[in-house]
Amino acid sequence: MYHMGVDVGSVSTDIVITDENMNIIDSLYLKTKGRPINAIQQGFKILKNKYKNSQIKSVGTTGSGRQIASFVIGADITKNEITSHAIAALDIDKDVRTIIEIGGQDSKIILLNNGVVVDFAMNTVCAAGTGSFLDRQAERLCIPIDEFGEYALKSKETVRIAGRCAVFAESDMIHKQQLGYSENDIIKGLCDALVRNYLNNLARGKVMKSKIFFQGGVAANVGMKASFEEALKQEIIVPKHFKVMGALGAAILSKEYIDRTQKKTNFKGFDIADTNINSKNFECGGCSNRCEVVKILSRENIIGFLGDRCGKWANKKVI
């Protein structure tokens, strides 16, 4: 029997399959490309040839697209990213106290004490410090993103890059290039700038205690890891499955829920990979808010609603 976790974010959609001991036996890291349903279906097309529907004992969803994923997949539990990332980290090491999570479009800091989240902060507004910004700079410099961090480690001279804003950071990098600084030094300066941005905004006023985990796609950048260690003067641990920790946390939470309630999973099966799923919107006239409500349909059957403020539609029972 297996457990599934699905993390639908703005940049990536991550799916993990775990065994009963929460060991990851399969994982997918897919580009969302603004179409979360398609990303889920793409992942399920890969998984349907490996697993039977009856083998999936529980399913959990998380991420910014967790609600729509829940409707499409038939999730047993839906949790926010903070909880999911914390649960996954604690499953690996009970002594973790701080989690740095930087994804494609946002970044988070999570502080824990005795296995409980005591504080957190998220940045979903500014692009500076996110994976998409690093991707864009790597593309502009014609450097594969997988090698971006290696350049930073080869730096021999400190170059200060303005990191408070993505636009200013990019223009400052161009200026430093025109002054003749090497790519290694500029990239190291960029990593340092993004770390300063993180520490001065998300982590302002917070005490980051060891052990510190670095999670999310940006943790693959060894230059960012080195800059964090230099700034904090502490070891930063990048867990083995750093890219899919949110999905792992969702899988753990779904297993705990099914074990506790002894319910049968709501999982709809891998055949949704080939199911026609679409959405339609309408304006609710129930009150002055006039919410734009999104109706999710599978084979023309309504499977869920999103977008209302009062819960009139979101809480409506559907198939």
C-alpha cells in the first residue's frame, strides 16, 4: 500500500509516492505552466503504468493550487504549505528548528520549537529572491541554471548587487558587467543579495536557530546555500528530497488522517489522466460581493467550486 502527496504551486507541481514508512519510492517534479489540472494529469499518465488505483491508501494535497487539486484527485486531506513543509522536515529530523523554503514564485521562513510551528512568514509579492528570478538571470547570462551556483563558488572578489527589488537587481548586474566584473563574482554578488533580501524581510526580528533546513527548488543552488551559511555563520542542511518536501508532508498528513479515522480513501484513480476536466466561471448574485465563482467540471459533472468569499459554493456538497 502506498501514500500520495501532491504539491501544486505556481511554478511546479510535485507528486510523491511513499511506502508505509514514509520512504519516497517515486517522485515527479513537473512544470505547472499556469495549468495545474494539466500538470496533474501529466503526472498521472506517468504513474498509471506503475501503480494500481487500489494500491493508493491515502492522498493529500498542498500548495497554492491545493483546493483545485483536491477536487480533481479526490484528496483525503488538504493542508497549507507551512504545515506540509514543517511536517516533512520533522519526519526527517525531529531537531530541526528553522526552515528556509524558496520556491519559484514565493519564499517562506518557518520557526519550530519542540516539533511545533511557533512562527512563520511568507513573501508572495516581490520576485527578488525567488527561483523564477534566478532562472531569468541564468538565461540572460546564458548559463544553465543547474550550474549557476557553481559559478558563485568560484568567485574571488566580492561584488555588491542591489537585492531589494528584482528590477534594480537586474539593472545593477548589467551595470557591474559593463564595469568588467567576472560572471563568477557577479553571480556570487547576486546570491549574497538575495540572501540579504530574505534575511532583511522575511527573517527580520526572528531568531534562526539550528538545525536549519533549506527546502524548495532554489536549495539546489549551492551558491545560495553557501551565501546563507556565510551570512548566518551556521551550517545549512539541504535534505535529500528538498524539491518535493511539500508533497512529502502532504503524503504524511494523509496517512495520519486515514490511520486515525480508518476511513476509505477518496482517491478517484489514475484514470483522471485521460478525463476531460475543465472550469467555467459565473458571478454569484447572492449578496453585494458578487463573487466570481469557478465551477470545476469532470465529464460535465460538477466536482467543486472555488472563489467565493462566504463559503456558500466552496462548501457545497458535490460528487
